[in-house]
Amino acid sequence: MSYAYLDRLNRTLHDHESWRERECLNMIPSENHGSRHMRSMLATDFGNRYTAPDRFYRGTKFADELLALCEEVARKVFNARYADVRPLSGHTADMAVLLSLTRPGDKIVSVSPDNGGYPGITHLGLGKLLGLKNMYFPYDDSVVNIRGRDSATLVRGEKPKVVFFGASFIPFPHPAKQVSEAATGTAVFDGSHVLGLIAGGEFQDPLREGCQLLIGSTHKSLPGPQGGVILSNNEEVFRAVSSRIHPGIVDNVHLNRVAALTVALLEMMQFGKPYAQAVVRNSQALAKALAGSGIRLRGAPAGYTKSHQVLLDYDAPKLSLISDRLEQANIIIDNGGRVGTSELTRLGYGSQDMDEVAELMASVILGKKPLEFVRKRVKGIAGQHHEAKYVLKSVPSLTA
Ligand SMILES: Cc1ncc(COP(=O)(O)O)c(C=O)c1O
């Protein structure tokens, strides 16, 4: 009986990996490709160990060294005085911030979910669960961004406890400096989507633009394991959040994830700049080619994108239809019309490849070619790009 299930498990895994890794153009901007080196860390003994700040568990001397090492590397990569890599995801980091810095009835301001804000912190998610009063930045849809001056006025007048920059739809840097200057509460940048670009110095630099905290997922534009991080230059604010992580928000920190994150951060330390530059270059090349093929995109007056995202401009039913047809052609995007370039960049696609990717996408969206024909071509391209680039040469193991 067990073996039959095991066989099914093995087949599912094999089918998933050979399809998504060898036959698809993976363009969901929340995802990325982890290097073999990074993934190998997930299978180490650390994945079965505990450590806790109260020293409850024994045998943790190397686990504690690992945590300290990862946080040291994170501080270097993001030029931050403080780092906490214990959050298990971007959402856990958001939760740590809101549980630590707010009380029921407090106001927080963020990007509305109607404008691509992350629903998890809004009245649909933590805002409701924690009894917060969610308010939203005035937004300019034509440039897919919050309105700097109007947002500063709102923040100055309402004096929210927390001002949350960052969003799930984020083609352009937010005017964090201008708005945070008006804040009396804590300014936080949720960089879940753009952390890899920030690591490479290619988007914006929230910790030097008035934000006391930079938090986020470690697996979207940053090609790390699924997890979260909190970064800061402000000791008081950092301690207020970090001191609440255990035992309130995270118990087991998943040390194998921490080891894998260390590898990804080292990759960014070494190659973050060229990687992030290539991601943005690819987004811009893709947007230009898609627009040239007659595909409607958001943000045209601002040049479409300065991030890892290109946003299709169709209504919800049409976007759902488009993503469905693209999936049948092995081109994977989400139902919101976000098209991401991080994973393709990570696999070595350059801006010259974006013309072909755009042509294939456009022929599906505009119904110009049979899906079967496009799928064959996609498989041909994807089969040639399945090894991560921007990776460190592995160092011989000390125990080998
Ligand atoms: C801006 C933003 N913050 C937080 C999250 C949650 O991240 P995670 O999936 O790592 O919990 C997301 C998820 O997509 C996001 O877009």
C-alpha cells in the first residue's frame, strides 16, 4: 500500500518537475528558480533540528552559528544594521510588524487591494483580524503607482500608526521618501516582490528613503527558498518587532531554509547587480515587444515597468481567459495579468530572447496561432534553459 502511494508521489514529482522546469516558460512574478546549491541545503540535517532563543533545546551550537551567519550576510547584502531571518514567509513578516506595532483601532495606510496592494495586510486580511482601521493611498492608475503628494497629505492628516509601502502589483518604485517624511508612525516597505531587485541596487533603497523597516518574502525576485526577512537600521523599531517573533509568531525557524537563504543571499552578494539589471532589462524588452505586437499593457506613460513585472491591461474575465490559454501553451502567468521576468532571467534568458517570448505570448493572446504550435515552440526554448545562472561555484566540502 505504502509503495503504491510512494510510486504516485514519485510520479507526481517527476511529472511536475519535467513539465514546469523543462517545458514551460515560468512567468509568475512571485516565483523564481532556486540554484541546485541553494536547494541542496533544504535536504540537510538542519531541516530536522530545533533552536530557540530561550536555549530550551540543546545541541544547537552550529544551528545558532548558521542563524548568525545568515543574518550577517543579510545585513551586508541590504546594507542594514539589523536583520532577522526567522519569519517563515513574507506574510509572517507582515504579521510580525502589525502584531508588534499596532493595537485594535489603530490606523494603517497601505496600497488598496483594488490597486494591487497585498490583500494580506488590508481589511481583507490582517487588518480585519487585528481590528485595524485600514486606509489606502490615493492611486494613479495611469502610472500604476501611489500619488506621492496626495499620499503625504493623507498620512500627515490621519497620522497612521504604520505606513506600508510595497505591493503585489509593483512595476515602479514607490515615492517612499516623499510620503514617509509626512509620517509620525512607522514607515515599512514590504519588498516581498522586489527584494531581489533591491538586493541588486536596481529598484529603490527603502532603508535610505525614510523607511524604518524593509521586510518581505525571500523567494520572488530574490531567488531564495520560500521564507521571510526583516531588515532595519533603527534599533528601537527593529527590537520592537524582532523581540515578538518568538514565542508569539514563529516557533521552529526551519533551519534548512535558513541555510538555503544564506546561499541565495551569497549569490546576490556576488551577482545581485548584474542579475537585477538583467531582470529589469528583460521586463522592459518584453513590454516593448508585447506592446509592439498589439498587446494592451498598463503603465505606458511611465514606460511600462522598472521592475520584474509587466502588467497586462484587460478586464478580469479576459485575463482569466488569457492565463488559461497561455497555460495550455505552457506559458505560466497568474490570473491578475502579472507577467514576471525574474525566473527567465535567472535561467539565462536575455533581452534578445524577449522578442520571441513576446511573439509567442501575443500569438496566444490574439489567437493568431494554434496552441499546439506555440506549445511545441515553448518546449523547444524551455528545454534549452534549465540551469540557474548567477550562481557561486561550489566550494569543496570540508568533510569530503
Ligand atoms: C507585497 C506582498 N507581501 C506579502 C506577500 C506574502 O508573501 P508570502 O507568500 O511569502 O507569505 C505577498 C505575496 O504574494 C506580497 O505580494
